[in-house]
Amino acid sequence: MSIRTIGVIGAGTIGRGVAQSFAESGFEVVLVDVSQAQLDSATEQIGRDLLVQPMLLGKPLKDDAKTVLARITTATELTALADVDFVVENVTEDWAVKRSVYEQIDTICRPGVIFGVNTSAVPITRVGSVTGRPAEILGLHFMNPVPMMDTVEVVSGHFTSEATLDTALGLLPEMGKEGIIVKDAPGFITNRVLMVTINEAIFCVQEGVASAEDVDKMFRGCFGHKMGPLETGDLIGLDTILNSITVMYESYKDSKYRPAPLLQRMVDARLLGRKTGQGFYTY
Ligand SMILES: NC(=O)c1ccc[n+]([C@@H]2O[C@H](COP(=O)([O-])OP(=O)(O)OC[C@H]3O[C@@H](n4cnc5c(N)ncnc54)[C@H](O)[C@@H]3O)[C@@H](O)[C@H]2O)c1
């Protein structure tokens, strides 16, 4: 099946980047979110990012920003995905929410259409089990900001077929990205390591060992990281960090994944980072 139209579900922090990246690469995109306000703000943000990111990357767009934006249509109903050739799902990191989406799109999308799960920690095999197409389900863990990151963690679930992996590994280079295959384990590789680091950095701030600014400064200065763990947490969204580390805590039954109480408190207070204008820093 030739892949020309991509269904992107969820127009939040990561979904809008996925939609932008596919559109920049010449694909038609149907972007679906339950919230019209979220779709409107995603479209506005994509418009701004299309102007800024190519300059930051030093790589001009192949087509002008207007043409790229025109490739993205939006909808609030999953039924808009009936004719898409490939799906990338990016809804809230909550199993009940994701499960309901997969049960619906399994009946809406054509048989054989592959579903890429963009999750921080939900097992891909579990997603496959609620659909009638477990061989066509794989993890596509895009990194934020998607248009600027060139590597994708590709997760092979228990039933993911070689054909599905081959299709995804062939599609990613069309977006200028490379996929690295990992096996299915909660948190995969990237988040199993990253979330523990961010969570532990939050414990350090909570205990008053150092300020958020100084923790981040050390990671930039001592290790040459572009961003420290708390800036990264604010970029990803502290609710997503909490959900991810909680999924790993529940999956591995290992106390090293227990969420920091300060993380929980900040999420309760809606201090979620960039997306709400305030996290460890003010935006
Ligand atoms: N933020 C990151 O850096 C990042 C990186 C990689 C993967 N992820 C994963 O991507 C997913 C989305 O994360 P995010 O940070 O973009 O979250 P977010 O909260 O910014 O966005 C989630 C979006 O999903 C929408 N949504 C909720 N239920 C829906 C439904 N039933 N149908 C359609 N849309 C629905 C919400 O309205 C919201 O716009 C999560 O699973 C997360 O773990 C996030």
C-alpha cells in the first residue's frame, strides 16, 4: 500500500510536531483531537514553528510554509480517519484514553493500515491486544520537538510483524528521520533512562540539595547536554513525566520508579511546564 495520507491523533505537545513533520515531508495529514481549541492552537503553533525551526536548523523548507500548512486538515471525530494510509496516535498518556481510541480506530480504519503508538511508557503489546490487528501495531516514539529531532525509537511489540517494521523503517527516512528498533518493555530505552533522571533531579530540588537552575546548569556544563533534566521535564510536560514514571512503577514493581512527591504536587497545581506557562521555569 502506498502511504500518502497520515492520520495523526492528538494535537498536543508531540502530536502537532508529528503532523508538522509529515506535512513538511509532502504527506497529506488528517489531524484529529477531541478539543477544537487544541486543534486551533496546534495549527497556530505549527504556523509559527514553520517559520522559526528551519532557521534554527539551518535547513530551509522544501515548500513554503503556506503550502505545508495547507496539507494539514483537522477534525474532532476519529471517523475522519476512514481513508488514511497510516496512523500515528499521540493522545494523553493514560491507558483508558488510549484504549478507547484504539478500539474505535480499529473499526474505522481499513484493514492493514498500520497504527504507530507514540507513547512514553505504555507497552505496545498491550495496545495490540485491544485491536484485531496486533501485527500492524508498533511503537513510534518521536522526540520533542519532532521536526528538529532526527531519530525515532521504533518499538516492536510481541506480535508486530517484520512487514510492519519494514514499512515504518522505510517511511521514517521520507521524513528525514532514522528509526532504531527496540523490544517492547515499559519505558523502552529512552524513557526508562530519561524519566528516572528527571524524577531523581526533582527529588534533589525537593530536598533542597540544589536549585532547579543549578541542577540544569550542571548537566549542561559538566556533561555537555543541550538541556538539563528539569528544563527537559518542562519541555515534555510534567503530567507526561508523572504518567510515564507511574506506568513504569506499576509495570516493574520497582521502587526506583516511585514518583517524587514534588512532581505530583506540581501536576496537581497544573504547573506542567511550557504547556501551561509555568513549571520549574516561567514561560
Ligand atoms: N511530550 C513529549 O515530549 C512526548 C514525547 C514522546 C511521546 N510522548 C507521548 O505522546 C503522547 C501525547 O503526549 P503529549 O505530551 O503530546 O500530551 P498532551 O497532553 O500535550 O496532548 C494530548 C492530546 O491528546 C488529546 N486527546 C485526549 N483524548 C483524546 C481522544 N480520545 N481523541 C483525540 N485526542 C485526544 C488532548 O486533547 C491533547 O490535545 C503521550 O502518550 C506521551 O507519552 C510525549
